[in-house]
Amino acid sequence: MAATSTTAEPTRRDFIYIATGAVAAVGAAAAAWPLIDQMNPSSAVLALASIEVDLTPIQVGQSITVKFRGHPLFVRRRSAKEIAAAKAVAVSELPDPLARNENLPDDAPATDANREIKAEWLIVSGVCTHLGCTPNAFEGDFGGWLCHCHGSMYDTAGRIRKGPAPQNLAIPTYSFLSDQRIKVG
Amino acid sequence: MRFALPLGLLLGLALSVPAAAAVGDRAPLKHVDWSFEGPFGTFDRADLQHGFQVYKEVCSACHSLNRVAFHTLSEEGGPGFSEAQMKAIAAGYKVLAGPNDKGDTVDDKGNPLTRPGIPADHFPPPFPNEEAARAANGGALPPDLSIIEKARVGGPDYVYSIITGFGQKPPAGFKVTDGKYYNPYFLGWNISMPQPLTDNQVTFVDGAPAKIEDEAKAVVTFLAWTSEPHLEDRHRMGLGVMVFLIVLSGLLYLSYRRVWKDAH
Amino acid sequence: MSGQSTYVPQTGFTRWLDSRLPIVRFAHDTMLTFPTPRNLNFWYAFGAILTFCLGVQIVTGIVLAMHYVPNENMAFDSVENIMRDVNYGWLLRYVHANGASMFFLAVYVHMFRGLYYGSYKAPREILWILGVLIYLLMVITAFMGYVLPWGQMSFWAATVITNLFSSLDQISGGLKVGTHVATWLWGGFAVGDPTLNRFFSLHYLLPFVIAAVVGLHIWALHVPGNNNPLGIDVKGPQDSLPFHPYYTTKDAFYVGLFAILFAVLVFYAPEFVGNPDNNIPANPLVTPADIVPEWYLLPFYAMLRSIPQKLIGVIVLGGAILTLAFIPWLDTSRVRSNRFRPLMKQFFWVFVVDCLVLGYCGSQSVDASLHLGGIEVSLVWIARIGTAYYYAFFWVLMPVIGLIETPKPLPDSIAKSVLGPAE
């Protein structure tokens, strides 16, 4: 005799099938997770998610480029003139009034003080906020950086002053481990 | 009856014995009940840390550990160093540095430029290349130890037997090659490595006993971890998967029987 | 048996789809209502188990390929990266490597089942030959896959097997066809980086070719319908049951049991079927003490090594697989299933033991020997006897036994046999 069709409410026979289906579905989801998670950054990649930079070899007025999470990071030891030039600018003059500093709240204004922890050291992402090129230091009209791709110019606090870039250069999370050593990321 | 012929053949095969052992064949391995063996095995944390110390103070003079990154020392399932301890260990090593601003890769004395290790670095090798390693070891190449216990039949028992198997008298008539040492656990009985461990060669920070067997047990456990850092993950997940599959198979069986009940 | 489709689309959308691309009808007819003999036993679940294995290998293979680097300087390291750094990489790698072994375990059971129940006999000859083709593709895929980690065994197994082609020099005189073929396979003068790269490309490709041939295999199955343990034809609807829910649930249960065995390997003995030498990076200048293929190729390896002459050895090896394609015409019996063939049945089980013995011989070193009741017998001679029986089973026993044996009387029908006499 063939199996009769089930009634509207789950009978005892249906319960077995529902239970089996549910357990199988949980298993399928559990099996799918490693297949998805394997694409997330591996521990080798994550080990480089945070870097430490030794500041001792950097001279006053010098800017170095370090690789951080696959992108350039500018570490610039600003001279007194550069600091003064940055502080002299009113936020209202800036095309982008926000600090773009991961160490501060999102709405912090782009005053020079909000762009670093210690005035002498400017730590800023080397990715132009227009289309991602790497700007050149000590070029452009504002003493900061000039991006040769489309002419964006940044000042000595890494803020956009002229050109198509919409935002100030981003400042990543960082802290001073000592006077001469920072940890970024 | 129908199985008589094939069963007979199988029985004959089972009753037959492999031919007698020849000179140079490996001696039966010493067996230790390792904490990480068996379906619920885990690494003994103290053994891992002691073992790391043994590797660092004794073995690393000749043997590299190329595939192990410093950051794994503080990760779950491993020796369990704190992040600060791990960073200090890394910084204690000199790692090859890239060219400096002038483009030099060596200093004025001709030594390669180095920098302190960071967590992302791997253990630097004791020799810059295979040729240097051979030159320093009488022509023999000390193997990298990262996966040694998966790369030898017998795994941990083999490594343990080798490093505690020195000092025995070779059988009469067997000549030990010049520059080599007698070790019955090594194929051919002539091993290039001198006895690596002696009693209390390493002083464990926590004062644990350090006889040869203790040092060997520690370093074998450490090398079992370097060979398989995810062993504890594997055992843990295995338990969950087995329970799940047994439950699921049980439910599948009940569904199958339910469906087939009306078929006969 | 292909009959009339009983699918009736229930909604507007399914009616619309059915008149444009009857894919739901196709699934319904082949996987839901398909009439399947009601007496299929455990041995018949391995088709579904094999489909599960193919799926697992393809899925794990694709994600592993996201991290693997097919370059001789980086391959071994990339596998170590997978084992150590990639999230769940160790799990994916162990599933893929042990999955290959499980795949072959299942395919051997599946093939022995076909031999025992006469599933290769008319009208299923093409079905059987497609199966042999799938098996051959599996062997090639597994061989290339084993080379990819670029361990000592990867490299040297590749060297030994690709060197076999150079034996063709013996029959091509000055043309040196064999050397040219080997050079062409290698992309150089020996196994090296070009070899590794092309093996990766082909290892990625062939599983999809296998999937396509599996599609043909199932199509060829569905024309006459499944064979069954009695070996007698389905005579009407009383002899069969719809594939769903009867065989979907039954197969699912056996896949579950298979997964338990698979999980035991992956989680508790992941290196058990492997060779420790493959955890040593490949070194073209140092040959391992014993070059051994993975267990599923050991019987053929034993056959190859039992013949001292290289070219003959290659022919014996190739012939052993090629022989399988001729089976539908070698067996002269009018009765399909060994259940009713008392004489053939015994030779079948001897054949099974023979394959195991050959496998054992393949696993030992060339000069190994056994003490059988006081005499020392070299394994090479055991392998020669084993090879002789292998060939004799197909080329002598199958034709002859079918003619001389008296089969047991067959039941009237499947239904009568399963359900008992009608009420």
C-alpha cells in the first residue's frame, strides 16, 4: 500500500521529517561557514594589520613612506614653520572641514590639533582621497603633498586645499608606544 | 563454503611473516603516551613552553623552524605566551632587513643588515642557505623542524627515540662511519647529529625537572605543535562533528524507515 | 525505465516555465518519480555517495585554489599557508585530501557491485563503459592532484609515472616517440615548474569533465533503469518504487554513515592514508627510500613493478584498466547476478582478495618478501600471480564460466521475491 498523504497539521510521521530537515539545515549552514570564512584575511595577513614604526631615523622636516595594510602611510616630522602654517588656517577655509581622524569622533573639525597626537609628528594615509593615487611630498602650493594624477594639493596637515579630492588624507588609528616608537593599526 | 577459497588465501597471507630485520633497519620505536594523542588529546602547555626553550637554546643552533611565525606563539592552541611575551621573543631575534636608504644589504664589515623580529616574521634560520648549513655540519643538512613530526614515520615517537637513542653500543661487527654517531633508531644506524641533549642542559624557568627524558618530551611536544598548530581545534571540532553526524544519521535512519514502512 | 512524464505544473509561473524550459519537469521525472526497483540494497547507495564525494571535492578544491600557488618555489609553502594561516584552511585541506581517498573507496565498492550483480550486461554496456571512463578520469585527476603540494612523493611519483611514457622509445626506433612525449608532458627535461603549472590547470578542469560524464552515465542508466540484486528485469510498476521518497531517504542515510567514516579520517587520522615523505619539500637530487603512490593506485603499481621489462609493464598496467571496458562482451553468462551463479561467485571473491593482495604488494618495497610456511616468497612473484589472476578473471573465467556453469533458478519477479506470494 502506498503512503497516504499527510494531513494539514504535522502528524508524528511529519515530525521525524521536519526534525531531520532542520538538523540537516543546521549542518549545511555549519559546513558552509568554513567555506565562507576562508576568504577572510588569514592570520598571516592579520599579523601585518598592525605595524610599529621607529621614529628615530626621521629628521626634522623629513617625510618617509611606510607600507601599512598594503597601502602607503606617510610619517612626517614637521618643522616649526610647517606646524605654524597648518595652525594658521581657519577650518572654514577648508574644502573638507572634518578631521578624518580614526582616533577622534567622526564629527571632529579639521583643526591642526585634531590631525595629530603630537604636533611634531604627522601620521597620515598616503592614499589620495580622489581616486587612490599616491601623492608626492613637499610638492604643491601648500607645502604638503601634490597628487600628480589629477592635481589635488594637500597642506602640511594633510588636508585637501585645492583640486578634485573630496576629503582630507585619512588618519589611521595609532598611538605612541614611546617617544620614538608608534604603533599603527 | 563459498568463501573457503578466498578466506584460505587471506588466512595464508595473515599467517605469513615479513622477512627478518636486516642490518641498518630502524629499531622498534620507543613509545610515550603523548598528551596530544588520541581523539581528545591536547598539548600540555608547560611542555610546549619548556619545549620552546629547548629548541631555542639547543636545537636552533643547527635546525631552522622556517614555517613558524612568532605571532603563533601567543595564539590559541599553542604555547600560550602572552602578546607581550611573544613580542619580546620576536624582538630578541635578528631578522634579515631589506636594503637601507643607500641600497646596501650588508654593513661595512660585510654582515647582512638585520632588524629585530616582529610578530609577523618567521623564525630566522641559523644558516643563510643550504650550502652554509652543510659546510658547518660536515656535509650533512640538519632538516628544518617545522613539520618534522608529520614528515617521519612514527612522528613524535620517532623524534623522541632519535634524540634519546644515543650512547648505545653498536652491535659487534658494525662499523660507525667516521664523523657520524651510532643511533639504532635512524635508518642505516649512522646519524650525522651528535647527541643533542644532556641532563640539565636547559634550566627551565619554573624549575621543572630537566633530565634528558624531560627535555626530550618537552621539545617533542613543542615540535608536535609546530607540525600541527591546529591539532586542538581539530579534536574539538571533530567531537562536535561526530556527535552531529551520529544524530543526523539517526534521524535519517528513522526517516528512511518511516518512508519504507508502507512499502512491504 | 523512461516512461510518460506525470509532472503537472501547479502554478502559473511553473506552467510558464515548463513551456519554455522544462527543467522542473526534468528534475521531477529523473529524481522524484523515477521508477526504481524496490529491492535495491546497501551496495546500491554508492552512486549517491559518489555524487556527494564529487561535490565535496569540487567545492573544497575551488576554495583551496584561492590560496594555492602552482609554482615550484611557492607550492609547498602555499599549502603550509593553507594549513597554518588560512581560516579553517587545515580543515579544507584535510577534507580534500582524505576526500580523494573516500572517493576511491566508494568508486571501488561501486565497481565491485557492478561486477557482482552483472550491471555491465546488456542493455547497460554503455553505462558500464562510461563508468570506466569516469574511473580513468578520476585516476588522472587524483594523480595530478597529488603532485600539487610538491612534496617528495609528489615530485617522485610524477617522475616515475611520466617516465613510463619514455618506454615508447622501444617501439619507435630512431623517432624516440617516448622521449618526445615525456618531454612534451614535462614542458622541460624533467618534472619541474612547467609540469606543476599544467597539472594544476588540468586538475581544476578534469573534475568538471567528470561531472559531465557522470551526467551521461546517469542518462545511460535511466534509459533501461537500474539493475537490481536479483539481476532480473523490472516487469511492471509492482516491481518498482518512485525514487523519491524511497531512495532519496535511503541514500541520504547511507551518505550520513559514509560521512561519519569520512569525519573519523579527517578529524582523528588525517595523515593516516598519506605518506610522511610528502611533508618534505620536493628535492630533485634526493630520491626517497621507497616511492609509493596513494593506496588506491597500489594494485596497478604492483602490476607495473612485477614485470621487469618496462614497456611490457606499461602495457600490462594500461591493459588492466582497458580490460574493464570489454567486460560486457567477455562475460558469456545469460544470468546477470552472482546471487544465482554459484561458481562465478567464488571466483569473484577470489578476485576481490586478489586486488587486496596486489595492493599489499604495491605498498611494500621492491625487494620485500614474505615467509609463507617456512619458504621465503618474494612479493614480486606474488604480484605476478596476482596480475595473472586479474587478467585471467576477465579474459578466461568470464567467458568460460558463463558457458559451463549451471545457474540457480531465477525468481519469477522482483515483486514476488520481495513481497512474497501475492495475497
